[in-house]
Amino acid sequence: MTNPTSTTATTPPDTNALAGRREWTALGVLMLPLLLVSMDVSVLYFALPAIGADLRPSGTQQLWILDIYGFVLAGLLMTMGALGDRIGRRRLLLFGAAAFGGASLLAAYADSAGTLIAARAVLGIGGATLMPSTMALLRTMFTDPGQRAKAIGLWSGVMTGGIALGSVMSGILVEHFWWGSVFLVNLPAMALLLLVGPFLLPESRNPSPGRFDWLSVPLSMAAVLPVIYGVKEIPSEGWHPLYVVSVTVGLLFAALFVRRQRTTGSPLIPPALLKGRGFTPALVLNLVASLAMMGSAIFTTQYLQSVLGMSPLAAALWSLLPSVFIGAAGPLTAQLVQRGADRGYVVAGGFAAMAAGFVLLALVGTDSLWLVLTGAGVLACGMVAIVSQLTDLAMGGAPVERAGTASSLLETSAEFGGALGMAVLGSIGTAVYRHEMPATAPAGARETLGGALATASRLPGPAGEALTRTAREAFTSGMQGAAIAGAVLLVLAAVGAGVTLRRLGE
């Protein structure tokens, strides 16, 4: 018997149909796993010391515990988006929820570093199925442009807020329970999704997907993973030949992947999708916004802890303050567009707001808590406004049968942007820091602020205090230099958005 909520792309959706209570309830159910997937990016920040004491991982294992989730997620996004279009987005979502829940249970009770790494990898697989599936289902459930814009605005706010919430949740749970509890919080949400998802969520798929191009799967991963790895390591380790080679290899595989998509009869990423009205500009601008957001985060988090001297938990709690306004930014932007504002100008305004946030960060001194928090808040609100509009533009213009693929491309562009932000702005900040540090400072202190503080702690009183003060001033100068570069980039992006998106696709 056919499920009454099941739909396929064989019947075009009624673009005049308004979503009712069922769809909005389903959206609320989808927001829970989405929040947890975004939280898992940062949930180990405060749990790592406890994990280290319990499982005693090597330095390499500790890095893999942190990074394997993001690497697997980024590498599989395009594959999972295309797979959902073929087998059904609800089916893939429920499979991902089961995998995410099972991996969370395994991670919570892992008795070795290897087991925890394997569990985090499976969490990445589950996350790669959940993220594009939720957006593709939004495209199916909310066919009215106005309602879809509001739903996507909420989706964008949850995604952005979840990353900030993850570190705070981690600190609170580890302080009152044990490190495995940071994974167990995933189980109720995934159980709820598995229980009510089959009844609330519609099924949708591409009715004529063609054969699945399995060769494109390893090609896409070989293109994404080396680039992400290389650009994430360059800010902290410098332009080491290994990381340059990694990025180069990834770009070569990217060229092979693109060639494959252009020549095969059933591509994983149809070239026609990229030619859709406004889709490619949305991808590029989404990448720039993510670059700016992640590039700023690496400075603001260090500033709170290493310059202002806050504990990790105190810094995380303070960093939540700017998130108060994030949830309203997406829906308010959607209302602005619905009332007649040109989308291109609205997105340009979002980039201008992010640029203003960077200008505030460029004005900070070594004791500027409220200025940093205000700058971070303005940046985050501009980010949500941009992402919600770009996502609505891209998903609204993409064919319903390719909704999963379109969503996965947007997520992949965000992953690339985040890695580039850490590499580009991080490198600028590091270069300024090293220039500002005196040549007479110890070698370790001239490399990073963390190295300087560690060195200063071993020096006698006045000498240690002098080195700490100098290093904090040098880091603040580096933050200012990176903020100026970010502001310039965002002003250019604002101009580009105004030109390319003006009067484009409502």
C-alpha cells in the first residue's frame, strides 16, 4: 500500500500549495538532527582532554579523532546528495539517522582511540546523508516560495547556531558527566526522527535518474579530501611541501572529476544544474561567506581564551551571546525579499554587514571584549542572511528531481570556503604575528601565540609578563590585519552579489 505522504518528482509539485501544520511540524523534527550534525563539528573541543586521559591516543590519533568527522562528511556530500535523488531522500535520511545514532552509541562507549576514530568516521557518513537530505525535503515540502524562504531561513540559523552551541554543550556535559555524554545527546533526536519521520516526511526522488556513476564517487572524494586537508593544515604548519602537494593532487583529481561529469551519460553532478539561473553565483558567494565566517572564528575564539585569558568554557559561553540574534536573521531577511526588496541587494547588504563586522574586529585592542562580541554578532547575522537567500535562490531554481544534488553542492562549497578561510586569513594573521614579534623572542614564541604563552609560563615573573604582553599585542595586530583583508574581500563580494543577483529568480 502506498504511503499517503509519499511523492515523487514524476508529478510536478503545486507551486501554489501552502504548507500546513503537518509540514511545519515535520520541519521542527528535521531541525533536531540538523542541529546535532552541525554541533558535532565542535562538540569535541572541551571533551578532548578527558578523552586523552581515558583513551591515551597518540598525537596522530588525536588529530584524527578531531578531523575524521569533517573529512568524511565533506568527501561524501556530493555522493550522498546524488544518491538521495535516486533512492529517495526520506529513505536516505532515515538510513543516515540510524547510522548517526548507532555511531554515537559506539563513540560514547569507545574503549580505544581506534574505536573512537572509526565511530567518528561513521558519524561523518551519517552527517553526509542528513545534511543534503534535510534541505532536499524542505524543497519538496515547501513549494510556496514565501514559505520555502522562511523554512530555509530557519534551516540556516540552526546550522550556524549549532556550531557555536556544540562547544558549550561539550563543556557543560563533560563538567557534569563523562566525555561519552557528548555523543549520547544525539540518540533521542535520532530516535524521534526514526519514529515519526516515516509518517510526517514525504518521500521524493528523481523518477528517471539513470544509472549511478560509481566511478565519480572516488573521483569526487579524491578531489575534495586532499584540498580540504592541505588548506586546513597550512595555517598552523606553514607552506610545507606535503600540504602543497596535497592541494595540487586534489585539484588534479577535481579536473578529472569535472571532465567525467561532462563526458559520461549519467553524471553524478549534471553540468546543466550548474548552468541554472543564479546557481553557480550562489555557490561562489556561499563559499566566500563561509570563508569569512570560519576565518574570523579562528581569531575570535583564540582572542577570548589567549588574549583575554578566559577559561575554555567561559569563552564558549561568552561566544554564545552573538548567537542570540542569529535565529531571527534568516526569517527577517526572507520577509524583506517577499516585500519587494531585490534579492541581489539584500545579499549584498549581508556581505556589507559581514564587512562591517570585520571592521569592528580590526579596531580591537588587547582588552576589547564587547567590541569582539559585537563584531562576531554582526558577522554571524550577515552570514545567516546571505546563506538563507543564496540557498533559497539555488534550491528554488534547481529542478525538484535534483534537489539532493543541488543541496550537496551548496554544502560542499561551504566546506571548501571554511577550509580556505582558515588557510587564507589564518596565514595573514600568522604572518603579521611573526613580523610583530621581536627577533630576540624565543623561537617557539615567534611561531604562535600558544607557543609564546607556554614559553612565558616558564620564565621568571617580569620576563614572562613582558613576553605575554608582547605576544598578545602581536596576535591582536595579526587579527587586525586578517580582518582588514576580510573586509576588503567582503566588499568585493557585496559588489559582485549586487551585480550578478540583481533581479534574479524570485
